[in-house]
Amino acid sequence: MAGTTDCKSLLPLISLFQSFRLSGSGTENPKGEIIHAVPWCSLDSSVCVRIAMEMNYQSNFKLNKTEKKLLRKQIKARHTLLRHEGIEAVSYATQSLVVANGGLGNSMSRKQLLPVLEKCGLVEALLMPPNKPYSFVRYKTTEESRSAYASLNGKEIVDDLGQKVILYLNFVEKVQWKELGHQVLPPGLTVVEEIISSEDEKMLLEIINWTEDTDNQNFQKSLKHRRVKHFGYEFHYENNNVNKDKPLPEGLPDLCDNFLEKWLAEGYIKHKPDQLTINQYEPGQGIPAHIDTHSAFEDEIVSLSLGSEVVMDFKHPDGIAVQVMLPRRSLLVMRGESRYLWTHGITPRKFDTVETSEHYKSGIITSDIGGLTLRKRGIRTSFTFRKVKHMPCTCNYSLVCDSQRKETSPSFPENDKEASQLEQEYVHRVYEEIAGHFSSTRHTPWPHIVEFLKALPDGSIVADIGCGNGKYLGINKELYTASEVA
Ligand SMILES: [Zn+2]
């Protein structure tokens, strides 16, 4: 067959593949499902040919409607895994299966999945990569994995949120997934466990009065994603900075002052902070990835986690992502590179992927066979202490430094490096800066669009071009929604 297969005749078919519940990276809809769009151009002719072959296979065997649907979904799962994760399924039986929709990333826990898999045979290993909507299972024998394939493919089971999900299984040669690639903490980051006692935690939580100042919007803001309160200096979300000439009259609460003095004396912190932001997160709430404005605060930023643990996502501009567990009553200290260069944020979800080990507390979440499970989030209150900076920032990370931003107008790039710097400066940095505010002020779907989406027939294909924070993705679950983030 010629290498230049014309894909046009397959367009309606390919468009089916534009909607994905399965992907490692993509847009999360409010249900926590990940939806990803594949650019048309990325479907090469070989994929088109394979899709066509599989669809022929389907028609040849005169399957009934339900079987056809199952096969279509299974093929879709297989192609998504290949496209987005590089996981290649094989068409013959092996000991190992990849279980699409049976992953920590779509709220399936080990506790939930393992018994289901064990009904089909002796499970040698169940590998659940963090935040991925699939897992791998290896059976003792090929007979057992074949039996699992026969009885579990297309089977509906209930996940940890009580939602029904359908599993799609494919054989794989070996259990594999891409490593996170970076298994050390971001430089300059430390987590001090049990820095305060349970009694201190209780006292600190009791000093917050969430009801006062309701008429003064500057003091307490109910951001769509969380409750926020400021001390020392008001923090302005419009420009991610503080008004340095206008400290708040009360300063920091006395109780906090005592702890800060103690931490200074014990060497956990080097500078005494003068600004405090208290955030309260309900399960399912989060904070967009951000770098605290360089010119606003000094190098050291510390955050105390109270009430519940949480997994915080750190990301380097090169794309390296590290997930760090912040246990209850621990102190996160960010200095240097981790404060200036890495973004940090909390993914809005109700469960976190955590290590199953009893001894394990803070630190990086890694994958290993049998080591990960889901834990329900509780209400977490963080006390973030910062020291307001009164001089321009002189850090070594000029690419992300607002004080060192070049004022010269951009010129036409001469090479790839310059083009990439230009993009970083005028596209990525701008989006990073406005993302939090943008997302928190664009939460409510427009009624007419909701009406439109709900009126569409089941199975319709919708492209949401420039979908922002993806607020329309979960409106009508019967649609295939593809989204595009500019
Ligand atoms: Zn800087």
C-alpha cells in the first residue's frame, strides 16, 4: 500500500477520536475527566489505515450494536494510549493488560480495582501511575489475562466517587509507563514535618474569623476556588502584588508571631515574614499554577498546612513536574530556584494519589508496583507567610523575573533560540501571570451556551475552540467534546 494514504474519506471516523477521556495531559473537566483534542495533522496515514482496518474487521464479523460500540470504544482507548502515552497494545494475548479508565486519574483506587481484577486470576502486579486514567495489570498466566480480557472489557464498575465507569482492556507486551523523569525535590524546597502540635493546629484554626469584614471586600475574598484572608498587607489578585506603602493596621496575629520567632530561632526560616495569606480549600478546590511575583516578596516563602494534607504540583519551565505531599501540620519552605523558577499549584480534585506505605509522609509521589492509592481530601487551611520586598528583584532567573523584564520592544527573531525566548516572554509569561485571575473570574457557564449544548443530540461532536478553563466540557456528558487551548 502506498505511504500517502488519503485520509479525507476517513474524516468522519477520525473525528470520533477527537474526544478522549484518556490522556496524560489535557484539560480536566469539572468531573475530573481529562479531555484532550488531537490536531488533525497529528493523525498520520498509518493511523488512518489501522483505524480503517479495525473498522473493516468490525463490519466483517457482523457484530450487534452493543458489540460494535464496545469495539469502537476499545479501539479508541488503544489509540489514545498510543498517541498520548506511547503505550502500544498488541493484538495477541499476553500476561499483561492495560486497563483504560481504571486509573488513579479517574478516581479508581487500588482498593476498588484489585478485587475486580483478582476475580479473573492471580494478579502478579497492579501498577497505577499517578494521575493517569489507566493502570496495568500482570497476571500469572496468559490464560488468566485472557479470562480477564473476556470478562472485564466493557464492564461497568463503580469508582471511588460512586460514579460508574466502563473499563476497556488491551493486551500489552510488558507493563510500562513513562517515568516522571525527575525524582528529586525542586532545588531550594524543603518540607518540615510535624512543625506544630495538634493543640497548636487547633488554636491557629480557631483564630480565623471567616465571617468578619464581610462588607469590606478587600479583606476577605471568596475566590471561586477557595476562601482567602490577608494580614500585614493586602494582596491584590489583579496584579499579583501588594500595596507596599499601605500595610494593614493590625499586622500579623500574635499567635503566628510566636511561631515565627520559634522557627527563626530553630533555623527553619531565615527571615521574619510580614505578610500572611490564609487560604481555605474544600475538597475539590485548588489554586492555579503560579510563581509568586518576584518583585513583591523576598526569597523565602513558607506555608503551613493545617486540617488536611494535600499534594502540591511543582513544575519547571522545561516541563519537569514534581508532585510533593504536604502533610497536615507540616511547613513547606520555598527558597531559590523552587521559589523563583518553578510554578506551584494545587489541582482541584477530591482525591489525591498518595503512597500506601504507613511510614511515608512528605516528599515526592513516585510510582512503584503496589505503592500508590487514593486518599480523600479534607478541608485544608494554609497559612502562607511572606516578606514584602521593597527593592527590585535581582534573582538569577531573569526569564521569569518581573523586575528584570526588558523594556525594549521585541524584534524579529533571528534563530530558534530567540524565537523561543520571545514566545516565553510574550506568550507563556503573560498567560502564567493572568491564568489565576482569568480562571477564577470565568467560572460560571453562560446560560445560552449551556442551553445549546444540552439541546444537541446524544453523540454529537463539539469542538470548543479557545476553551479557556474548560468550563463547558462537562455540561452534556452525552457529547463528544474536543477542546483547544490556544
Ligand atoms: Zn526575580
